[in-house]
Amino acid sequence: MNTRLPEHIRARIDSVLDSVDADLRARYPGAGERIQPVHTAYVPADRATAQTPAEWGATASELLHRHADFLVGLDVTGSLPAVRRQLAERPVQDMRIDFEDGYGFRDDADEDAAAKAAGEALAAWADQPGGPVSFGVRTKGLAANERRRALRTLELVLDGAGDALPGFVFTVPKIRAAEQVSAIVDLCTGLERGHGLPERSLRFELQIESPQAIIAPDGTAPIAKMLHLADGRCSALHFGTYDYTAACGIAATDQALDHPAADFAKSVMQVAAAQTGVWICDGSTQIVPDADPEGAMANHHRLVDRALRRGFYQGWDMHPGHLITRWLATYDFFRSASEVAVPRLIAYLDRRDGGVMDEPATAEALANTVLRGLRAGAFTEDELLATAPDLTSEVLLDLAARRVRPA
């Protein structure tokens, strides 16, 4: 290529920009191949057993049966039969045994016993055909008054489990400073060496529930720094609805997952984690299907649908009844979205005029939507190919990676 640019100037530009390119590739590798679960179910440590996932599924199935007529009104795509199957086959995709707020402070002997039992329960889940695909514990936080207890509990859980199980992750609550993440990385390295675990086998999640994690004293957004201090071990950011809104001074009557203060925090999390491969998990609602089952289910369905439309594809579930509306809202969302996405992808591949001239970035988003629907079980690949024979999983992956050009 002819140019009047002096060679030494071009070499200097290449040197600077090649370094930038390498740094960006390392820090922002993209979504990766991990499949994000649709939810994380939380169960207090004193209630967790090997049977917990199956019990949640049975309770949810019974609740669905009792309120089927009401749920039909929420079902916009005929997804209830698929929800019933999901509750029977694998009701919980991801589960945490909670040693923090859901458990509280107990005598050390009591928590020691609960931690060992939790590890045994996790090992049992790993062997169950319909058990969670991923699982772990939420420890207490890293503040001085609970740090030692958190570390001891984590060690005892690993002892009870036998080793670092595939799919195991631990959640660290109330993260407030980037330096805490460096300490967690050191903890992982130390536990792997001390327990004879495979190198880099331990992964963690950061629970964002403090304003200081969103805006630091110097005005920066520390979450981005946290992710890049995590040495590739941070798998997700989880939002803590009630601690965060309480810390922001929101009145108890207005604390909610859809409060503007919560939306702002989650938007910062979303931007910080974009293209890093770290998942974002929406928070929880304290309204559960007990006193008013149908009101609670309607509320949860609305919140899940709202989160999905804002790009938050995973959220906490705190009650077996939440499984019903989690799966129903998720299936409805991806079935409806794919009805729009599939014709547009076909038109993009053929470069036909479908009323919208989509660009590669939009084709990427459309393909990712269909892929998420497939992975969530909203529809099967056979069902997709029946309407769009060219949209195989391989083609969708190529579109998502922008490896496919339109005809």
C-alpha cells in the first residue's frame, strides 16, 4: 500500500497501537463459552441438605398445580408445559448455601458443623442427574469482625466436599474496595496450595451491595478495577438489593429491585463487566409466594421480565415459588424475542429487505438472543431449524462472533 507516511512514524504508531490491542484483548476477551444460568437460588445453611434442589422443585410443582389457572394468564407464549418439565427434571440451575444474612451469626461449633454438612450437600448435588449445574456457598464478608469466620467456613466447606468440585464457586458479600479483590485472589491461591487443589480451580463472585463499590472516594468506579485485579477468577457480579438501597438511604417501604437507585448501580456493573466474560446477576425480591401467592408470583414475573429486557439474564431466587415465574418469564421472553430475531437474521444472511437494514452489531445481538434462548431451554435446536434451516448453532455462534458476512 503506497503511503507518504515516514516509515519510522508508522513503526512508532504500530508499536503503540499493537500494545493497546494486546491489552484490550487481554482485558476484554468477550463473553466466552461459559453458559450463564438463568438464576441463583439461595438457601440458608441450616436448611440445606442433599435433597434441597429436588424439594424446591417438588414445592414449586405443587404450587404451580394449585395456581395453574392464574399462571395461564401470565403465560403469553404457551410455555407452562415446558416450565412443568423443567421443574420436574432440573428445577434449580445454580444454588448457593448461605452463611451470611440468611444464616446469621451462630456459635462457632454450630457453624463449623453446618459448613462441613454444606460441603457434603454440594458433593451430593454434583452427583445428582437433576441437580444444579453449578453451586457453592456465600460466606460472611471480609470486614475485620467476620473475616476469620468467613475463611474458616470456606475451608470446612471444601473439606466436606472432598475437593474443588466442578461448578463450585463462592460468593463474597459486601465488597467495598478494589484491594479486597486482591486479597480474595491470594486466598484462592493459598487454599489451592493448602488443600492440594488443582491450580486456578477456585473461582469467586463479588456481591455488590455498597455504594462505595459503585463510586470510590476519588470519584472513580472501582468495579472495573476489581474485575481486572481478579486474575480471571471472578465469574460474576451479584447485586444485593436491600443492603445497597438501605445504604443509599432509601426508605424501607420503597426498597425494591426496580428502584432507580438499584437501576443505577446495576447499570454501572453492566458497563464495567461488558466484554470481560464476567456475568451480571440481578438481585432478589423479599416478596415470596406465602401469604399472597398469586400477588407474589405476578410481582416476581414482572421483575424477571423487566430485568431480561434490560440485559440482566440471571437473578436471585429466594423461594421455591420463584422458580415458577423465573422459568415462565424467561421462556416467554426468549420465545417472543426469537420470533423477531429469527426472521431478521435470515434477512441479514440473505441481505433481503425485511423492513430493517441490520448491521453486524445488530446481527451479533440477534444471534446472542437466540443462543441464550436455546441454552435456557426456551426452545430446542430442532424447533429452531424447523422454521430456519440455516440457523444452526454453529451459524449462530459465527454471527455472534461476527465471523459471518451477509450474502
